[in-house]
Amino acid sequence: MPLIFDTMFDNISIRAGSKAIEIIQDEGLDLSRIKVLAGASGSAKFLVLTGIDRVLISLFKERTDPLYLIGTSIGAFRMAALCQKDPLNAIATLEKEYIIQQYTSRPAREDVTRETKRILDAYIADKEISSMLNHPFMKIGFLSNRCKGFLKHDALFFQWIGLMLAAGVNLFSRSGLGYFLERALFCAPGKLPPFAAMDQFPMNIYELTPSNFKSALLSSGSIPIAMEGVGDIDGAPGIFRDGGILDYHLDIPFLPDSNGLVLYPHFYEHITPGWLDKKLNRKPNSCHMENVVLVAPSRKFVERLPLGKIPDRKDFTTFKGRDKERKAYWNTVLEENKKLGEEFFEAIQSKKIQQVIKPL
């Protein structure tokens, strides 16, 4: 039975950076100001956001100006659903195929990689990729990481050494991760996105094509240790792994020197820069967040969900041997996330967003 939340704006939290909050308090959320749409890494956490994603499709349907999409891992997978000819069907297929993943024991890297490829093939038809790359206004982009040193090796022993060394360096300097990884920005052909000048780490920019799209997208979500690295990406030599290692929640200069806005549907009310920062309480660069409008489930919403939390990758272990229960839990979250989309839509249309928005 669906849960009942009856307080308007009880389910979402809307927060904004210093520039964005002034703009919205003055004029509401003018959709034409939104220049970038962002999506973070987070595996099963995305299941709480698809209600908002569906509303975005409606809100942007008449748009003509470019909207630059950027994501890592599952955030990139979401962006690849939004820029399809039938985005609603793509989102529904992504949800369904992700939820039906099932493993009889502790999965090997090959098992998880195979399942991820299956999901990609299920919701992205090869024949549709060309139109996705030439969408009338959505300009897809996503981040991966080209590995250096120990991290480029297939052997788990060397990967663990590489990750431990990277974690040690990261304790003192996040920028030091550039010794282990290079950012790889994969983006649609045409004008480069406004965030293409990010320079905290070494970076290469690669043009997406129908021949490299799926392998590049797979690399953005290829979790170290848990999945195989991705090589043989057309036009991008090397071994690539999860974009979330460097850019877990996207602490990047989205819109330098701009009065535009970044819309960021997110699982949390806070930003964690990199995967290795999860336990460090490291804050993002405040300058990078100035233009960001973050929309997240409220604490009250999360507390009322089954288990009092949103889905995550650990659920595969928590519900080991009880996949029917896990699927029921995840499907309940899908039903409830519609409320997030409804409240976000109402906040924009009524301009009540001007009153409910809080500092990020």
C-alpha cells in the first residue's frame, strides 16, 4: 500500500548556491536560465530520483536552447535515458532492468559487468544512439577516468594497491589523485560544454559517436574491484574506470562566470566531491556550487520509506537470498518518488520555490 504524505513540500528539499538562491528568491525558477543538468554516481540510489526525472521531461519539452547534461556512473545512465526519443519509456526500462538484477552468490567482476551491459542494451537501442547524440537541445556528456599506474592493471592485487595509495594521497590533497587518474570527458559532437575547461586534474576530451557510446558509458560506471575496466573504446585508448572515483557528486566548475543555473536532482542534501572523500567530510569548492540548484528527498521523506533509507548497492548483500523482498522494497520507492516530482513541479509553477529554497 502506498505511503501517504500530506504536507505540501514535506517531501523535497530545495537548496541553492549563493548566486542561484538570490536569482530564485527574486524571480522563481525560470527554466530558460537552466544551462546544465547534472547527475551523480550512486548505483541504486537513482531509484529515488526518477519521479523528478519524469517531471523534467515535461518541463523541458518546449525547449530550444542547448541544455548540457553531465553525469557519472548511474547519473550518466540517467542522462542517457533523458535524451532519447521516448525518454519516459527509457526511464521505465532502466528502472525495471536495474531492479531485476540478481546474483546467486558473491558476484565476480565478470558477472556485474555482464549485467551492466545487459541493462545498457535493454534501455539504449543501438539504432537510437545517433539521434541521442544529435538531440534538438540536450547535449549529453559524462565523465569517466583513464587509469594510470597500478589502477590500470586487471589484477585485483594491483588495483587494491593503487586504490590504497590514491586514498592515502587524497587524505592530504584531492588534486594529488591526478597521479593515478585522468579525467575523461565524453561529450556529444558540436560546441564544447561550459564545464569543458575544468582543470583540477589532467583531462582529455573525447567525442561521442555511435561506435563508442555504450563502451564509454559503461566505463563511467565501471566500479573498481567490483567490475572489469573498460578498454578498446573507439578513439579513447587506455583502461577506463568509474567516473565517480574523481567526481562522485560532481564538484566541478559547471558554469564559470555565468548567471545561468545548474539543476541538480540529487539523492542527498549535500555534495561529496570524490568517492574517496565519503568518510572525510570534505566539502565541495563553494565557487563551483554558486549556480547550483539542488533538489533532493527530504529527511522526512526518507525516514518514512521502508528501512528508513533510500536504496543502495549494499541492498544486494542485505537481501542476499531474498531478492523478492529487495525488489518489493525498491518498487515501493519507485511508487513514492512520484511525490518528489509532483512537489518540485508545484514549487516551480506556484513560485513557492522562492519561499522554500534554502542555502546549499
